[in-house]
Amino acid sequence: MRIIIGVDLILGPLLTLIVFRSGKPGLEFDLSTIVTLQVVCLAAGLYIVYSERPIFFIYYDKHFYSSSADTYTRYGVPAPDPHKFTDVMPAKVVSLLPENPIEEAGFRRILFQDGIPAWVYQPTYSNLQDHMDVVIEEGPSEDELRDRDEKGNLDRWLEQNGGTFGDFAFFPIHSRYRDAFLGIRKSDQSFVGIVEIPPPL
């Protein structure tokens, strides 16, 4: 988005202001070059925004991961189709390993050999809503969260959103540029918002 804003509001007008002088020889070439540069930068910006858009919101091992198409590319696996799980983007899924310990060990060995985290592996995905009753009981305790909350952000967040700690479940959330905690309201299992508290990585 910064690239797109830069192209539309800064790059084009600034370059035009620099080169424009009435009657200047080659002015038409200069302006056409600026337009071409704007179009190229705009296309690059749109591509980056498209490739970085979240397509999956994944729950795995008491953590949430925001995953873009580029996430799967970095691990060398094709990006799954989120529409197989939901019509609402990003698709909310849970990554589940086999319950049988022997099967799970074999599964983990394969993922380790391929260098792929389990939460990136599409065959482990299941619709998150089907498991929310279990998920909201797996959040850390209030003491654990407050031990991490050095800036007192939790109390401000609770005041802003209404309720006490027991009304919510909190989970670490990881994205490419941000790590924090996510608050989920237990009564309706809705995703409320981000609490700026450093999570375990």
C-alpha cells in the first residue's frame, strides 16, 4: 500500500515538478517516461499487495499464524485454495496432526526432512469453527499473560473492549511483520482484536 500511495501521490507529481519547464526541448519524452515509470511502479505495488494478502488464518499448537500466498512459496509448497474451506477470506483453519503417536511421529519426520512447518501443510487443515469449543479453552492463564505484559496493555484492551479477562481467550498470533496476542470473546467465539503483548515465538 505504501508503494501504491507513493506512486499516486508522491512519485508522479514530484518528478513532473522536477522536469517540467514550459517550452523545454524533450519535455514530451520526459513526461511519457514519468507516466511509464508510474505504471510500472503501480503494477509492482498491486502485485505485492496481492501476493501478501492473508489467505489463511491458521491455528496450530496454541498459536495463530496469518499466512499469505507468499508464505507457502517461501517453503516451496503450492498455496492451497482457501475457498475449499470457506467463502470468507482469509480462511480460518486449524492444523491437526494425527492422533496416533506413531503416525504423528512419522508425519513430523516427513515435515522435518522437507523443512515444512506443520501449519503450512494443507493436508492437516480442518475448518476452525468446528474446533472452536476446544480452542478457546487452550489459551494461557491470566498470570502468564500479565507476566509478559510489561506495558500494561492488557488492562487498557479489556477496558476498551468491555469485560474481564475471563470473558476472553488470548493466543499468540504471528504474521510476517508482527507478533502479538489475539483476543477472542468466549461468549460468541468472535475475534475481537490484537493486544500488543510480546508472545512466545
